Amino acid sequence: ITLVIIGIISAITIPALYANYTENEKYSKVKKVYSTLANAMTRLRADGGDMVFEVQDGNDDNMKNWYDTYLKNYLVTTHVCYDTQGCWNKGDTKYLRGGNVYCNATGKGIGSNIITAILNDGTFINIDSYGKGSIWNYFRVNINSEAGLVVFFDINGQKKPNVTGRDIFATVFTEEGLVPAYRDATKSEIDSDCSSMGTGYSCIQKYLKFK
């Protein structure tokens, strides 16, 4: 009888403990990656760098020149891809509500004319330029410049689920530094977007506990 009781209790508590552990692990990983990207911007500014917030030219040499000029010395990577395959998951990237995020059909990443890279801890990052209006419409961040750099990061690389708000999160490089998606949104907007009806872009707020 004692063994049966112990077995029942274990069956109830162990899955809950494991779920709590993995969720805490995710919190830690999101904060770590965000800190790494934010520190890159801070160090760039401290060294007198003046970030240009547009990477729209699909020419590999120009994209490489942009990366080498602004970010290469501030991020530790194992591989960098200039609008090519190899630094982002090969399958579809999904919204939290379902449906595909716009991804390059050849598996290069999210968007077009993009730079992707693999950090030394295995995290995938995806850098793309967005205009001021698009950054507000999609990511609820107000910026003063006419363009900003949206940086998606996938905390577990090639592994699934490859869903925004679960293992893929959105940030924006601005003239102020790095800010999380939905920084300027209301709490109700954040809650609505980080749900089964939303894109999942606002979920980074949950993990960073900004609001």
C-alpha cells in the first residue's frame, strides 16, 4: 500500500517539478541571451561606435562589411551567415497562434537580406532591418530613427518547437540600445499577444519581467 501511495504521489509531483525546472531554465536562458545582445550594443557605444540601423543590401560583401564594422568585435559566434543557409532552423518558424512567420523559402531565416549567426552557446540570432512604422506595428516599440534592427533569437537552436514566444524571442536594436518587443505596449496588449491568439512577440516581456 505504501509503495502504491508513493508511486501515485511521484506520478503527480515529478512531471510538475520537471515542468517547473524547464520553465525556470528557459527564464535563465532568455535573460542570458538578452544580456549578451544588450552588452554588445553597450560596448559598441562605449567604444564610440555609431550604429547604422539598416542592412537592406542583399550583396554579401556589403552585409559582411556591415557586420564586421558594427558587431563582429562584440559578439562571440561560431558561424555567421549573410543571407545564406546554415545559421537558422531549417523548418518553418511558427507564430504562437499558429501559422508561419515570414521566412525565406530556402531556410535562410526570418525576412530577406538578413544576417544570421550562431552564438558560442548555440543560440541562433537573426538580424533584419525594419522601418519605423513596421517596428511599431509588429513589435510595439517606438523609435526616433527611421529604421531599426529587429533581432530574433532562438534559445535552443535547431531544436523544436521553433515557435515565437516559446523558444524564439524578438528584440529591437534602437538608438537607445537594445529593447524587448512590446516595450511600449500596455499590459493588456502584452497579455493578448502572448496567448494562443497572438504572435508571441510580446512573450519576451514575461521572461524578462519588464511588466
